[in-house]
Amino acid sequence: MMNKRSLTALAREHLGRAREASSGRSAETVHGGHERQLRQTLIALRAGARLADHENPGDATLHVLSGRVRLVAGKDSWDGAPGDLLIIPDATHSLDAEEDSAVLLTVVKNLHA
């Protein structure tokens, strides 16, 4: 069955939640989940919020929907603006919101993990 969702509307909704949340973030899985290999999660971060250092669970990309973010892995960093697709390195990394931002995280879980 075909399913259609507006990422623009969902991002706007979650940015509102992120602005109000003590953590400064809000997220929702939009496709897949724990029982599937492919998972897509919309993540909204208010300006200054951070996803602390964490491991990469598999092949992963980050599509910047709105705002500006910085992906940091060790001494390397990559800036992302709307429309950018960042390839997440196979290393411990973090994500910082330079301004109110929404991203779409796509992960294909490693079968060997």
C-alpha cells in the first residue's frame, strides 16, 4: 500500500516541539523501524541543541530539510544547509544545530552488528 507524508509539515510540527522540549529536540520514525533494515527518522533540533557523540548503526545519510547543522567526527566536521546530503562516517560522531533545523536520517542497519 502506498503512503504519502509531507516532510515539510512534519518538520514544522517537530520544530515546534523541539523549541518547547527541555532537550531541544524532537523526532519521529517516518519509515521502517526496529523490525526493518531501512529506517528513516525526521529529527528536529532547536538552535544550539546537540545529539551527543554516538556510533553509526549502519550505512547512514543525513538530508538537511531546513536550518543549518554541523556533523562532527573527531577532528573532521561537515556543515549542512537545506538540500545537502551528508554521508555519516563510520565513526563516533555528533550533530550540532547551528540554527533551528530539521533533518532526515536514513539508516540501513548492519546485518553483522
